Amino acid sequence: MGKKILVVDDEVHIVNILKFNLKKSGYDVITAANGEEALGVIASEMPDLILCDVMMPKLTGFEVCQKVKNDDKLKMIPFILLTAKGQEVDKDIGLKFGADLYLTKPFSPKNIVDKVTEILALKQQ
């Protein structure tokens, strides 16, 4: 069984692209359509890594990241923020909230898979 990746995005086509490419690379993929749903999935599924959009309804990716990183049971889960907001100040905010990586859209699916693999390999060391 592969590592479990949670993909959180309110844009279905982004979720489908990421899900397809991650599954093709041997990962198990679970999804959530917004930040609120993501918190429930994180609690029940305990993913090995979270790949989360920033701009979403209900809770932003920043808020989800902050909640995960402030929870002693969850804070070790690697968290990648994925967003169209490429401003340096936004990246700083994401990293301040505890994100392990901040990637901007548009993205290369291969690059995302490579980053996921790299972060999970570092976590195992």
C-alpha cells in the first residue's frame, strides 16, 4: 500500500489532475473540496502528506495548515500549500503558518509528484 496523500482543492479539475498523477506514481489519494472537509478527513484518515490549495471556501489553506501544525497529533504531517498567489508576502505567510513547501499555479504535475516524493523521503530519515 502506498503512502496516503490528501489533496484539498475546490477546483475539481485540479484535484483530478493531481489525483491522476499521484496515483500513477503509486500513492493512495484521498480528497477534500474545502478546508472544513479537509480537517475531518485529516482526523479520520491521518494522511502521510497534505497538498492543499490556499484560496478555498469555509477555511483557507493557511487556516487548515495552522490548525494541523498546532495539533500535537498532526503537526508532523508534511504540508504543501498550492496556490495561484505567487506574491512573496503570501509565501512568507504560508511558511509562517508551518507549511513545508509553497508552490504556485500553474504547476507541472511531474514537479508536484517529485516534491511529494522528496518531502516524504526526508520525513523517513
